[in-house]
Amino acid sequence: MGDRACGPWIMWSHCGFGKFDPRTNTLIEVACPSRFCATWVPLTDGKLADHERTDGGHCPWSGVHVEDDRADLPDRIIDTEAARWSGEQ
Ligand SMILES: [Zn+2]
């Protein structure tokens, strides 16, 4: 991680977990892909909000755009915490 050459964006599926607003069906939080972050990170304008890693440093994933690729993964969402979370709201 950390040396992706394809630009400052990642697919939501790379994060593994996401939370969605059940009313607007938009991605509002994702699990930070950094192994130094064990936290949910809110999205602002589709980008990971500034946050700190668990070891105290600034997370390099801050500001990275998260592409919502759920449409490409019709099966995967069924297994995610996001789907469960959405269902409980
Ligand atoms: Zn992070």
C-alpha cells in the first residue's frame, strides 16, 4: 500500500467495509484501508476526511477519493457490514 500509481482514488470495495445513508443510498463512511487505522472515516465530498492513524501520525489516505463501485459488485454488498448496517436503520 501507499505507492499506488493510478492516482488519488480507490474503489470502495478496496476498503472492504462501508456505511451508507439508507435514505440517499450514498456512501458516508468507510473503513480506512490503512493497516495503521482501525477506524471508520467519514467521507466529505466523496473523499476520506482528514484523520489520524492509531500510531498518531497523519493518515496518508486522507483526501483520497473513494469511488462507489457497488454497482460492479452486486453480490459482494450482501456480505458487507454496510448491508447489515443499512438494514438495521
Ligand atoms: Zn487512515
